Amino acid sequence: MHLRSLKKTRKDVSLHAPIGTDKEGNEITLIDILGTEADDVADRVQLKIEKSKIYKNLDILDDREKEVVVGRFGLVHGGEEKTQREIAKELGISRSYVSRIEKRALMKLYHEFYKAKR
């Protein structure tokens, strides 16, 4: 919306143009909030690390929990992430039940990660 309003008043918009202030009153520019390619790479590396941690601990989940987690997070090689609705349709159960299974599985994995950090 800010860019649209600027477009009406200016022809060019600079990435260094102020668009507001943060909690401390510091000026924020577009360049401050746009991610860089390095940020994207770091996020992808972090995601790969997190997925590898999940792979290592999938054996603590029962079959249904494993199926839901693998589907939700696209853990099959080259797999795409699926919605709870898509998984529910595949398994012939309700979306809310998929949600409960996912929550239970993620709690198990969280506790396993937490235990491993100690």
C-alpha cells in the first residue's frame, strides 16, 4: 500500500526511501526489510539441517504420525509439502484429526530434540 501511495505522488521509488520507524524510533527503509540472496541461502541451509534432524528421529513416531509429518513437510526425496486437507483426503480422515496427529508428532519430535540438547 505504501508503494502504491508513493506511486501516485512520485514517479520513482528508491529502496532507500523511508517507509516508517521501528519500535525504537529508527527509520526503516525498503532495503532494510527486503531479504537478500544470502538470507535465502542461510534459510535454505537451516531448513536442510532441520529436515535432517527430523529424518533422524522419525523412528520415534508411529506409522500414522510419520505419514502425516512426511507429507506435511515434504520429507520424501524431492517431495512437496502438502496441506492438512490433502493429507486428510489421502488418509480418509478429517482435517482436524490430521491436525491433532501432526501436533502430537511434532511434540514428540520437540521433546526428542530437547532431550538430545541436554
